[in-house]
Amino acid sequence: MHQSNTKIGLGLAALGRPEYINIRANDAIDKSKSAFKQNIFSVLDEAYKLGVRYFDTAPSYGKGEAFLQEWQDSKLHDDTILGTKWGYTYVANWELGYAGKHEIKEHSIEKLVEQWQVSKALLPNLKYYQVHSATFESGVLKNEAVLIKLHQIKKETGLKIGITTSGANQKDVIAAALNIQIESESLFDTFQVTYNILEQDTFEVLTAALQNGKQVIIKEALANGRVFPNKSFEHYAKIYQVLEDLSKKYQVGIDAIALRFVIDSLKPTYVLSGASNTKQLNENFEASKIHLSKADISVLQAQKTATISYWKERSAMSWI
Ligand SMILES: NC(=O)c1ccc[n+]([C@@H]2O[C@H](COP(=O)([O-])OP(=O)(O)OC[C@H]3O[C@@H](n4cnc5c(N)ncnc54)[C@H](OP(=O)(O)O)[C@@H]3O)[C@@H](O)[C@H]2O)c1
């Protein structure tokens, strides 16, 4: 059996740009670049103090890569493990209320070469390099020039090469990626995937991948905030009750129960905290103080929702 040694990592999606998927209006916060820089530095420092070593970013997280690099260069921690991605470009340019898509996807060899030139500055602490949101539609898993370049980067730098997935067919994309070989060697070492109480479709494929020595990083463990009771999601009333009962039983917040569910049910390599400030980070970290009983894990496993409607709801969420 695969042993659990899951660590909590920190994702920078909500920390590097002023607008991201949000289910509550957060116009009370200062959205200037300088306030964001101050906030991300305090969250990075707090995370390091709490024992976080894996930090996950992407070129599309606004100034996420640049802030992370500046923090790393100023602290010179020799034990941080950085991960980034390629394939999306941030185009909202810190414009509040930006009406269009904030990030544009492009899985071409040109985009890979362009973004790698920037991201490689995160070396030597950079350890994970991931295709951002691999899909069948983008053709990335069949793009020979891209796959060969990723293999070359892996050989030259020792980086772990991965994919991230989102969408109703995550498990099919993961299964296809697991079969890709370059020079008789499996190309992809890591899988950053959405898995949480509401969306458990990838459980089997990820369990098998872990058993085969692959690394798994779980994102959106709090379903982008949907695990917290919210009047806009009344269809989750029963799940909210279950979570509230468990929160009382274990004396931690709902976020800690949701993160712990990921750790205790799947036992991934990392689960990402998507905290947007130090308060949330500390609340998320309560997850490291508890263990869910087998019976409670089963109760939470039974709360899963239909994959198609989960992703329909997810894509309708607004960026504010
Ligand atoms: N590869 C990809 O395509 C991809 C996609 C998504 C995410 N990710 C990675 O996964 C990481 C985490 O994902 P995520 O942030 O999208 O989803 P998440 O972890 O499911 O949700 C995080 C959000 O939950 C809310 N939250 C967290 N702790 C809270 C607390 N104690 N009290 C109240 N609200 C709390 C915050 O919302 P508010 O900010 O509204 O307060 C926070 O932004 C990202 O940072 C990123 O590194 C990758």
C-alpha cells in the first residue's frame, strides 16, 4: 500500500494577481501591486515558518513568479522546492474589473520556449515544471516538438516534468499522459490535479499513479471556497451540515476538514493551500493537527457530486 507522507504546499494563484476565482466579494482589500507584494511576502514567510517547502506558481498568476523569485533571492532558503508551469499568459495587466479572459492558453512550442526562458531563472530551487492545464483539445500531449523539448529540459536540469489538469475528463487526460514515453522513458513524473470532497473522479487513477512512483499535487482542495457554507450554493446544504458537524467534532475549521480529507483519503505527495492571507494559511494548517477516522472519511467520500455538474459550476464562477 502507498504510505501517506503528504505535505502541505502553498499555491500562489490568489496571491500574485488582484483578481481570481472568488465566491465572495473581496473589494475590502487593497489591490495595489505594492499591497499584494507585502501580503505575498508575509504569507511566504509564515508558510516557511509553518514548515511549507513547496511553493507553486505559474506565469499566469500575475506577478506570482516574480514575487516568488524576489522572495527566494532575498531569503536564500536552500531547502525550498519551487514549481511553475507554462502554457497560459496573464493578460489582465492588473486592470481591476478586466472584462475579458484574464489568462490566454497556448500550448505551442514557441510559448514553451518563451516562458521557459523566464521561468528557468527560478533554478536551482525550481524542481517542478508543469504543462498548465493539459487537455486533448490543446493537442499538447501529441505535440512532438513540445514533448521532446520537455524531455530535453528534464535531462539538462533534473526537473520533474508534470501536467496539471482541470475539467470533467481529468482522469482520461492523466491516463493518456501516463502512457507518453520519450526515448523509452516515461516523460511525466508529476500530476497536479483537482480532487476534493465535491469532485473525487480522479481517485482511482491517482492512487494507481502514486503506487507506480509518480508524484501527485492536489489543487482546489477547498473547491475554490465552495466548501464553506454559502447561500449561493444551497444545493450543498446537506454537505455543509456534514462539514459543520465534523468541524465541531475535530475542533478545527471546515477548511482543515476539507484539506485533511484529501490527505487521509488519497495520500498525495502534496496538497496545496490556496490561502490568500496569513490568517487563512494558519487556519488551513490546522489540518496538520488532526487525523480523520475511517468512518468519517467514508462519510465524506459519500458526499461526492457529479463530475459534469461540478465543472459546469466551476467554469461559471466569476473572477473578482
Ligand atoms: N494548475 C491549475 O490549473 C490550477 C488551477 C487552480 C489552482 N491551482 C493551484 O492550486 C492552488 C489552490 O487552488 P485554489 O486557490 O484555486 O483553490 P482552493 O484551495 O480550493 O480555494 C482557495 C480559496 O479558499 C478560500 N479560503 C482558504 N482558506 C480559507 C479560510 N480559512 N477561510 C475562508 N476562506 C478560505 C480563499 O478564498 P478568498 O481568496 O476568496 O478568501 C482561497 O483563495 C492555487 O494557488 C494554485 O497554485 C492550479
